[in-house]
Amino acid sequence: MSIEEIYDVIIVGAGLSGIGAAYHIQTDCPDKTFLVLEGRPTMGGTWDLFKYPGIRSDSDMYTLGFPFNPWRNPKAIADGPAILEYIKDTATKFGIDKKIRYNHKVVDASWSDGEKLWTIQIAAHESMPQFQLKCRFLMMCSGYYDYENGYTPEFVGSESFQGQIIHPQKWTPDIQYENKNVVIIGSGATAVTLVPEMAKKAAKVTMLQRSPTYVVTMPSIDKIAEFIKNIFPKNAAHHIVRWKNIIMSIGFYSASRQWPNAVRKLIKKGVQKELGKDYDLSHFDPKYKPWDQRLCLVPDSDLFKTIKQGKAEVVTDVIERFTPTGILLKSGKELNADIIVTATGLKLQLLGGITMHINGVLGKTNETHCYRGVMFSDVPNFAVTVGYTNASWTLKCDLSCQFVTKVLNYMDKNNYSVCTPRYDSSVFQSEPLLDFDAGYVLRATDILPKQGSKHPWKVYQNYVRDLYSLKMETVRDKYLEYR
């Protein structure tokens, strides 16, 4: 008979947020036993999964990186391999790599009030049969999208196309696009990354979009940051640069929401400066307001330079159908293609796709409310780390982890074994979790939890507010039930 494994904390996911969570558990709760479970054979999450050309961050690395292990590379907008190496180096530096179990895909988590434990079901893998682990507290750090498949709409006639159709999430190193005509469907972060990179080898690259996206450029190397690093000690410089970027990000977001027309004009002016006065700006003039959806960031104007050099073009139209040799548009124009890349987005998936049971009853995420953006109502000893939609992912994840360790230490100090958020519908009104009309969010409204109308059930998407809420406020809260 095998010995039952029971841990104080189990962390699911070994990407940016999982490595961050592990650091905080072992640093702030040194007496806790913990384990990191990773369903894939390697760590890194998004930065190990995606292999498409030019993969890079769309946030600056001074805020996307870990505050406890400052980003030292001068490139503020970093490529995917550099970010993956940074994640691995961080895990090794703090001994977290020894706490990770790979090929341990969690398929179900069941809470028992009787045991005061989570029972974690691990899927069978090759010679390893399905088995269980148990823990007192469960942290989900598995991101927010389906790692198996991205989102691809149904395109009429796609089966007739004689070339390759590739979703960036399924990109493999053997894909050859040199001297070929490439059509990239999409206008988001992935598309604007692919265009300049593929244009280096392809005969022609066309970015086909149904509607435009706001695109802004930023130097890949932050000269102000480099200046600060030259005059201050390393750690002090990191904190100064980090806060500079946080404040600038919050300021730009706030201005976009308060004066959307002015920000729209400012962005359009920037695009016109990049592409010249004769360029048709309708390709970069969305119908929605700035930050109704996430802005696209391009380093060193690479997308604009590629378009201006004639190596790529942007076409704004609607797809009528695929043809054997390309794509026929509603306008009657046909785009010839050898390769079609469907940069059409992600498929949102919560909790890594696991099922969750509370005392034998199947839990439904859309029936819960999100407490401080970290815990779910009526779900005991449970936390989820999810980043911001309007700023760097890691900023919110890091605060969430610090809040969890405060809760764990408070429970130990007061001899509590269970902590459960309780939502009061007589005090708060239910609202959608995200005020964000990106396609992947709109397609997933039936699985997203809700938020309340005010603190602590309101998710503000604001780092300064969360800094106070998660790091400075007490965890003795009338909406947190301890027993």
C-alpha cells in the first residue's frame, strides 16, 4: 500500500505565476510543505508552449518579471526564449525546480469538510497510473486559456485550401515559409508579432483583419531605465524603474478611459508619423474606445517599418470563403496564399480545465463571486492567481500570492484550518467579472465567475488599489469565514 501524500499547499502550474507562488510560499511560510504540479513535461507555461516566429512579451519586463528576482537584460520588451530562460533561472536560483513534478496533469480537485483536505486527481501518463495527492490549501496558477487548442472560427471552404492552415498555438519548428505568400488572419498581439518576423523570409505577408486594433510602439530598450541603472544600486534601480512603468501604465489607462477621444487622436497621430501622411489610417482606427480591448505594443516600430518598406500590408475586410489558392473577401478581392496563419485568439479556460467538487457537489465557476480577485465564494482553502487585462500579468499574481501567505499565516496563528469567502447578496450587486469586450472574454461569459459591486468583491484592475487591498489590509474580514 502506497503512503498517502498530504501537503500543506499544492500549486497547479509551473509558469510565471506558479513559480512566483512557490517562491512566496517557501519564503513567507517556511514551515509549509508544498508541491508544484505541472501537466506538461517542462516548466514555463505560455513561454514554453508558444513557438511561433517572433514570440515576445507585450508588457515591459520590469513589471512582467518577478520583483524578487529583477530582470537584468537591457531589453524591456523581451523575446520568448529569453523569458523562458529567465523563468528557469529563477526556479533554479531559489530551489523551486526541485519542488516541481512534471507530467502531473490535474483533472479533478475535491474538497471534504470532514477531512478538511483537497483530494487532487492526477491523470494517468504513460507508465504512471491515475493517482491522488491531498493538500490543505490549493493554489491554481494554470493561466486562463486552453493549452490544447486555440480559437479558430469556422471558415467556409477551408477544406478546399491547398496550402497550410496553422494556428500559432500549434506552431512547430519544421514549418517553412521562406519565399511563400503568407496571410495572417487577426489583428491582435500575436498577429502584429508575426507580421514583421515572417516578412523577413516570406515573399509577401498580408495581415487580414475584420476590424482594426490600437497599435502603439515602444523602444525595446528603455533608455530612462538604463540611465537609472547606471546611477543607482541594482536593486534600488529595479524598484525605481518598476514603479516608473507602473505609474505610466496606470496613467495611460486612466487617461484612455477618461479622455478616449484625445487618446485615440494621440495614437492615430503616432501611426501617421510612422507610416506617412498618405497611408490610409482606417486600418489602425478601431470603432471601440482605447482599452475597451487590450492595446497592441510593438517594439522599435517593427510592424510599421515592415509595412512602410512594402514587405507587408494590412487589409481590412470580411472573409467570404477560403479558395484552393487563398481567401476570397466580401469586397470581391482575393488574397493568394501558400500559408494561412489563423491568429484568431485563445480559447479561455479556467482552472486548467479541471472539475471541482465541494463535499461531493460539482462546483460551477459561473455561480461564484471573486473575492479580491483571488478567492471564490463558498470554496474553502482555495486561491487562483490571474493577472491584469490592462497591465503586466505578474503584478497582480505577485500581490495575490502575498495575500494567500498572509491568510495561511493568520490561520496558523489562530489555529484555524479552514478559510472560506462568503458573498452577501443582500449587500452587493452581482456584476460581470471583466469590463472588457475582447473576443476570448465574450466567448467565455458562461464560465467566468462574477464580481460584486464594491470592495472586497470588486475586481478593480488597478495595481495601486490592489497593493493596498492585498498587501496592506488585514485578512480579518467579515466576508472571510475562518473555522
